[in-house]
Amino acid sequence: MALIFRTDAARAAAWGAAFQRQMPELDIRMWDAPGNIADIEFAVVWKPERGVLRGFPNLKAIFSVGAGVDHLFSDPELPEGVPVVRMVEPELTRGMTEYVVLHVLRHHRRQREMEANQRAEKWEMIEVPTAPSRKVGIMGLGELGRAAALALAALEFDVAGWSRTPKDIPGVESFHGDFGMDAFLAHSEILVCLLPLTTETEGILNTGLFEKLPRGASLINAARGGHQVEEDILAALESGRLSEATLDVFREEPLPADHSFWGHPRVTITPHNASLTDPDSAVRQVIENIHRIRRGEPPTNIVDPKAGY
Ligand code: NAP
Ligand code: GLV
């Protein structure tokens, strides 16, 4: 029995050390030196090259290094019948909550404008309301959206969320499905996207959606670049429909050097680091699931291939 893993190069050593510490008997194979591929039963991967996973004949589960699994389902040759497990681990959730709270507060308190004023050595009194009078909308109330919504509700923001199915989250107004979308958007002065990227959500952050937000609303996208129509964001910023945007993810990553977002005065860019999987905590989840599979039980956090998340 062997496990193969592929993460970004910068974090591979930390993952290897975490496996070594927590399950030293595990036969770990590196992506570019898989050895006898018939031994490989588990794959822990981030953005594997298309078609490679299909080549492992005895694969029992595919674990995503990240919460998102779009990097797996975009592979037309993803082996059918092998469970795909998404990453749910407390540090990933905590990191995303921190990111969302930080940027919601920045938008809410107009911090970007005050920093611009400081650079211009300009003293201007900017009045900021307090949280209860600010409406925040979270698209996606799953593992990450729910935690972020709860943290904002604890600060007494007026929080709403939108998901496929109705939710009952204390302090958070729940909207769901196509039917609930317009009312949810009308509520969202600060809109946060934490949806998975699927065929249904691809390109969802577009002009049609921005027109349903209160005028001058702002956008935070910490989900996937594939959710956003980037020229529509630029147009909405130009027209004043959107006042500002904080973007962690982009259609093309790294963001190309000539992209208009870089120098835009009302766009804040972060390099797809809103939240990173913690190797120690993640390896714990993977090992627990390996034990479950060995006992003949299904792994936890399995993805529904039809829904794509
Ligand atoms: P999750 O637990 O699977 O939750 C997804 C949420 O989106 C659920 O509430 C789901 O509704 C809702 N949803 C899915 N499709 C929908 C649709 N068509 N209409 C309305 N709602 C829909 O996912 P998660 O763990 O919170 O992660 C969300 C995403 O964050 C990941 O997929 C990943 O792309 C992104 N992410 C980004 C970073 C970063 O650093 N930038 C880090 C981690 C994750 P139901 O609850 O009704 O099913
Ligand atoms: C990061 O983008 C993740 O999906 O965890």
C-alpha cells in the first residue's frame, strides 16, 4: 500500500514531514518518482496533470490538498468510481474566516480611502457607520462560508447568506436557490464569494449580478477566479456600480503583469493565499480517512461528482 502526493513545491517538505511524523509506516511516493504504480492506493494532490490519476490502477481515494476540487473535476480523465475527498480542516477554515473579517472590515470602514489619503497627505474626515447598519452577503454557506458568516454575525454585522439549500445559522438570514438570489443580492452592500467553482457557478460574478446589488456595493472574491468575469468587474468599478473589490483569485494565476487589476486604485489584490491548508492538520484528516477506508467505511467529506463540490 502506498500513497502518492503532489503539492506546490514550497510546501512539499512540510507535507512529507507531517506524514513521516504521523504515520511513519506509510509508503510515501513522490509525484515524479512513483515507483511501481500498482502499489498506489491513495493520492493526495493539488492540480495534478490531466490523465495521470487514471494511470494508477488500484487507487482507492483521491484527496484534494485544498477545499476546492475544481482542479480535479476539470480533468476529463478523472477515474470514475474512485471517491474524491475535499479538504476540511480547522486551520483552513480559520484562515478564511480571518481573511473575510479583515477585508469586510476594510471595506466597511473605508480603510482603502484613508490609506490613499495618507499617501496624498490629505486630512479628510470620513464617517463610518458601525456594524449593525452594514449589510454583508456571503455566497456559499458551506464549511468556509458558514464560519465566516458566524464571525461577522458575532461582530453584529447584518449578515445574509446564499446557498443551494436552506440553512439555519444563528444571526444569519438564509436565502437559497435561484428564487432567493435577487433578495439576497439586494441585501448585500459587501458581497463575499465563497462558492465552489462548478458548471453552475462559473462566471457568476458578472454585470447582471452586480446590477442587483445596492449601488456602490463592494466585492470580495476568495473562492475561484473562474467565478468572476474580470472585464465586468472593471466596468462595474468604472460606472460606480461597485465601489471597490478585493480579489484573492483570478482567471489566470499568477495574475499577468499587464492586467488592469494591478494598478487599479480600487482593487486590492492578494496572491491566492486567503487561506492555506495546514499540512499537520490535513495529514491528520487524510490518515483518519485511510483508516476508515481500510475498515470498509466511506471516507468523510466525500464530494458528490454530479454536483462537483
Ligand atoms: P463547501 O463546504 O462545499 O460549501 C459550498 C457552499 O456553496 C455550500 O453552502 C453550497 O450550498 C453552496 N453552493 C454550491 N453551489 C451552489 C449554487 N449553484 N448556488 C448556490 N449555492 C451553491 O465549500 P467550502 O469548503 O466552504 O469552500 C468553498 C470554496 O472556497 C472552495 O470550493 C474553494 O474554491 C474556495 N477556497 C479558496 C481558498 C483561497 O485561499 N482563496 C481557500 C479555500 C477554499 P449547499 O450548502 O446548499 O450545498
Ligand atoms: C484553496 O484555494 C483551496 O481550495 O483550499
